[in-house]
Amino acid sequence: MPSQTTAASTAVTAPGATAAPDCADRAGVSQPPEHADEVTERTRAWFALHRRDLPWRDPHAGAWAVMVSEFMLQQTPVARVLPVYESWVARWPEPSALAAEEPGEAVRAWGRLGYPRRALRLHAAATSIVQRHGGQVPDDYEALRALPGVGEYTAAAIASFAFGRRAAVLDTNVRRVLARVFSGVEFPADSLTAAERALATALLPSAQRDAAAWAAASMELGALLCTAKTPDCARCPITELCAWHRLGRPPHDGPPRRGQIYAGTDRQARGRLLAVLRESRSPVGKPALDAVWHAAEQRERALAGLLADGLAVELRDGTYRLP
DNA sequence: GAGGCGTGGAA
DNA sequence: TTTCCAAGCCT
């Protein structure tokens, strides 16, 4: 997102608003903004009619399946996640099955989803679940948050989607929706602010069931209609309640976000090297790695990075393989 | 808190 | 073709 320091800070937050439980005593309790109930109710009604039938939303999918999907969906589009998700949960239907494998198997099964450290973290999380939670995905936010690879968003998402808990689920979609509806700006700030947490908490319906439905619905609204580039306001259930729409959809006015380059970067080099390891069942020699990236200095830096991250290991004979 | 970390589809 | 980016996390 482009930087926008005032994005959600202008949100309707009552005196001493906030949300995060850990600072509630300092900031007080926020009141929901005008039309909060209408926003959440209309969005939930729309969701009931238009929700995508994704496999991890199957009531029988289970918490582990939800957790796997959330890891895979971090920065990766649904369409690319689907096939990998299916084979993953079929092969490892519960945390203990994955934990019993070498971490390299997780990296291999991750395929080309990108950010392969997520595969390593999911494996580590499964191991932790076996060791500390009896093999069952924990059902409370704090325990989830303590797992490797589970940050604020993912912990709230699992708590809400898998266990129906009342949690403020603030992903990039929800943040964009809230920025537009309540702050009248096109995009939220670069990073999650206290004001956004306060707003999201104030919006949370009091009934657990409604809160969980709102979490899923607001994400879906951002993913399907209130998109970053071409929002479909004509089909949006809350256009009349949307500050950004009312203002004529003013474009983001902050400094433009620097587009991330990829070609020629260390990231691409790492990707090339790891692909060689992933696709080989046996350890590979240095020449095989040298062959896929010409620039020697960068190649060595990338390899060192993979080793440091635990995505690759060097054997005594100087060959390399997945961990 | 800014920056690093993959990938491939869509506009 | 180039640009932009898609349900973040960690240091």
C-alpha cells in the first residue's frame, strides 16, 4: 500500500479509543462509528449470497486445514494456493503427520508458492503443536500467536475461522475496506496502526457468531469487490455508507509506493537455487547450482542466505540438499 | 520500523 | 512489455 499516515487515524474513534487488549487500560474503550451495525449486517448478508466455496471454508475442514490455508495465503493468491493446499492436506491431514517429516519435505511440497520460509515455519509450527498442544491446533489467540509463522493476522484468522472466536481480523483486504468506508481514503497506511485496531475492535459484533461472520465477510468484500485497483462499487452492499464513495472516490494522495523489482535481485537468485534443490531427490553438487545463476558474488550471497535460513544444508562432501 | 523475503497472473 | 501486486512475518 502507498503510505498514508492519516488513513485510519481519522476514523471515528470515540474519546480514548482502542482495541488492543494489552493497551486497553491506557486508551480506554472505543465506541463503534456511525452505522457500524448497518455496515457489518449488510456485509454479512452480501457474504451469505456471494461467498466463494473455498475448500478451507468447508465446516468439516478442521482447524489444521484452516491453518495450512492461512500460511499459504500469506501474500499468495487463492488460485495458486488451491492445488498445493489440496495435496498438502491429503498428504498431511493433521499436524503430527507433517511434524513426522523432515522439514525439507515441506519445502518440496510447497512447490512454487513463493516465500518458502513459510513452509519451514509451518513445519515448525506443526512440531510445536505436537510437542506443546497434544497435536491439536490451539484454539486461543495467544497460543496461536506464539507459533512460528503466526503473526497478528494469522492468529486472529485461525481463531475466528476455525474456532468461531471473536477476533479483529485485519488483513490487507479488511484494512482497505475500513480505510474507504470509515476514513474516506483509497488505501490504508503502510503498516497497521493502533487506530485501525481500535476501529476494527469497535466494529466487532458482540455475538461470537456474528463477529466470525463479519471477519470472513469483510475480507471477502475486499477480495472480490472493494479491490485495490478496480473496486466494483456498483455491486457493493455498503456504497451508501462508504465515506470514500461519498467523497467521489478521491485517489490516494501520498507518496507512491515503490514498485518491487524482482528480476536480477537476490530474491530471484535464491529462488533459482532453491528450485534446483527442490527438484532433486539427491544432493546436488556446486556446479549444478552455479549453472542457474551467472553472477558469482550474488549467487554465493544467495546460497549463504539459504543456508542461514535453514532452507538448505551443506553435506560434508560439499554437496547441498533441502534440510 | 524499514527492509528482506518468491512467484506468476492480470492489466 | 512492463508494472503491479496477492489472506504477512520476522528481524
